[in-house]
Amino acid sequence: MKDNWESVIGLEIHVQLNSESKIFSNAPTKFGSDQNLQACEVDLGMPGTLPVLNEKAIEKAIKFGVAINAEIAEKVGFARKNYFYPDLPKGYQISQLDDPIVGKGSIEIHLGDQEIKTIGITRAHLEEDAGKSIHDLFENETAIDLNRAGTPLLEIVSEPDMSNSEEAVAYLKKIHSIVCALEISDGNMSQGSMRCDANVSIKKKGDKKLGTRTELKNINSFKFVEKAINFEIKRQISCLERGEEIVQETRLYDSTNNTTRSMRSKEDAHDYRYFPDPDLLPLEVSDKFINDLKNNIPELPDDKKKRFIDEFKLSPYEANILVSDIDTAKYFEEVVAKMGKNKDIKLAVNWITGELFAVLNSKNIEISQSPISAKNLAILINLIKNGTISGKIAKTVFELMMDGNKDPQKIVEEKGLKQQSDPKALEALIDKIINDNREKAVEYKQGKEKLFGFFVGQAMKASGGKANPQLINEILKKKL
Ligand code: ADP
Ligand code: MG
């Protein structure tokens, strides 16, 4: 960024809570069923129906509040937010305005290896989701799918505390890891279970007063959040440098062209004519209810990170990678457990974050769908550790394991990949190589040290890559 400007970012994150039924009705919330089969008359606000609050939604929201050390409201009120949109046939969304269930809190984000920054959370409130407009199903027509109407959402609003896209992504990832650890959402971003609006503004360096913000709507991947914010920062700076003013508006990120474009001018909150929902009485939350939830909060990512550093002697960087996704953390711990006594944890971390991540990336799958189980990876790592196979052969075995999660031990036996560690056999092999390359051996002795590598290579080749490289080195040193 040009030196004299600073960017400011605040995120609103919508997290779909994983309750089985809707927030105010008993219609199911399952993803991917046929269109318009999952919205009942309550979700559609039909006359004569009444909403009934789902206790699970309250529970899950409070868990989040506890996890970010926020105040939990004693009284939880719901309000109608009125607006017209085709995917909201009842004309209002039930949300919260004055008494959000979760008040001020904060989380820490980890930047790079050591830096930690605290990001304030203004509030988190419960609301129902609207339906969905589908623009690409019929030509020149928009289809409406109301299955999502009434699905419970927790909207988490941050303070404008982030200064660039890197911090925004770290914040979003942290929230993602927290809601997944709490098991209050499946966190599936591609299915829309978590999506965010990024508010971006620019100001002169050192200015106290914030600039006018634009809001980038409904971004559903970490990558896109980063790209959209970066684009928007550049766009706003060039506007300001041309002497133009930033218009407060809602913009859409277009991932195909990596640009943002104006969607509508931003209306202030009071245009929604909020009023308390007359069908829902304020709910009183008892201390006991909150404390019971507090006492049963699972281990959160920050605590897990600390434990991984203490217990497994990981670097903060390694621990961060492993805890940022709950399933990765689980997989790692399972590998460690299955490695048994004489375990090499560093090796496990390297294999998970190296080879395994590469495979998951290339196949575009989650670690929960890993073609190689934690148990089999643990066996493979032990085979390296105890010298049965070399690290290089292990890569071949790893490839073969992917076909049906095969037991590495079996692969090694069937393919005869065991490392040759018998000194006698290796000595014989090396004698022959030295004999066959006498001139080079002489050159080596006269000081051409580079040739050592040549002999190692020949020995490895002659053994089909199976010779124990350490032994080869030792024997060669002795013999040459
Ligand atoms: P709205 O629903 O109108 O977008 P909210 O209060 O729900 O209003 O959310 C506002 C979001 O915008 C918050 O995350 C806040 O941190 C962020 N924000 C407010 N002002 C600015 C600004 N000048 N620059 C960047 N972000 C801002
Ligand atoms: Mg907003």
C-alpha cells in the first residue's frame, strides 16, 4: 500500500448454527434437499402461525459468547427487521437489535510466528436466515428456494480493528476454528454455513477518524476474502487520489474477474423499521444455564495450541497450523497416539503438513476424507523411524497407500522395499562399485571430494534405492 494511506477493516460473519430444526419452527435444516421442501408455514410467516424459539440456538450462541469471554445478555429480545426482497416473502426477518445474546468480547489472532493481535467483537446476535434467489437455473428468470428460510444464524460483528487482508483472514480463520471446536456449526464455507461481509475503509495515516466504508457482501472463502479486500483497498485509494469521495455502499465481489462492483447504496439501520417481535417474549437466561454451558466448553484452539507446544514440543508456527482446523488437530493427535512409545513427533508433523496436505490440496478434499488413515500414517512414520525404510522409499510407499488406504507394512513386504541395513551386504556392494570405478576412486583420494556424492549415488542405485544411506556413507568413508 502507498505509504500515506491506512486501511481499516471490520467483518460481519454469519455462522449457520447446526441445530436439527429451524430457529423458530420444527422444519428440518438439512443441506441439499429438493427445493422448497423444508420451509414450513412458520418459516414463511403465514397468518395464524406463531414462532417458537429453539433452545438449541440459544445454547449454541451462549457457548460462542463464553468462548470469546463476552458478556451474555440476561434478557434476550427479538426484533423484526422489515425489508422487501423476493427471498423473504414474509416481509421481515426476525433478528436482534437492542439485546443481542452475546455482548462485547474479543479474540486473539496469531500473525506470522510470534505476533499476536487482539480483535474486539462488538456483539453476536441470533437471527433467522432468508431463502435463496437462484439466477442461473432458468433463463431470464429468478427461482426462489425457501429451504434456508428460518435456519438459525449467529451474526458475529467485529470492531473495525483489522488493518489489512492478512489480519482479516486470520480473524475469520480463528472464528472458524472456534465455532468448529465448539461444534456449534459445521463451518462448511462452500455450502454457505459460514459467510462474511467485509467492511473496508481508507484513511490518511495517523488519522483518528475513520473513512467512509464500503461493505463487500457474502464472501464464502478465505481466499476470496483476501482478494476482495485487497482489490477494494486499491480501488478506494485510487478514488481518493483522484480527488473523488468514497460512497457508502454495498458491493459485490466478482471472483471470476477479481473485482468488486456496486450493488446498492447502503441504507442506515433505521430504514429497516425495527420493532420488537410481538410474537416472541424476551427470554430470561439464568446464571445456572450459562454456567452449565461454561463448565462443558470443549478445549478451544488457543488452549490446544498451548498444549501442543508443551506436550509435543512443537513450535508456535507448527502448533498454529495444526490447531487452525479441528479435524487436522484430531488427525495429528491420533497419529501421535498410534505411533506408540518410540515416536518421532517432528517427523509426524512434517508428513502431515507436507505430503498429506499436498495430497488433500491436489484432490481438494478435507482431512476428514483423507485417503490415508491416521493409523496407517503412524505405521509409515514408525517404519522410517526404526530404519525399516528410508525417507525416500517412504514417499513411494505413501503413494501406494493412497489406493485403498493400504497398510504400509504390507506394501513394504509385498514390494520388497525394506531398507538394506546389513553392513556385510552393503560392504560387498560398495567393494564392487569401487572396483568398477577405480580411476574415480583414485581421483577422490587425490582430493576431488565432490566424487563422494557419485559413489553414494552409485551405491543407492545398485541397491534399488533401498540401501540405508547413513550406512552407505559410513562404509564409503572407511573404504575410500
Ligand atoms: P451494518 O449492518 O449496517 O453493516 P453493523 O454495525 O452490523 O452495521 O456492522 C458494521 C461493521 O462495519 C462492523 O464490523 C464494523 O467494525 C465495521 N465498520 C464500521 N465502520 C467502519 C469503517 N469506517 N471502516 C471499516 N469498517 C467499519
Ligand atoms: Mg453490514
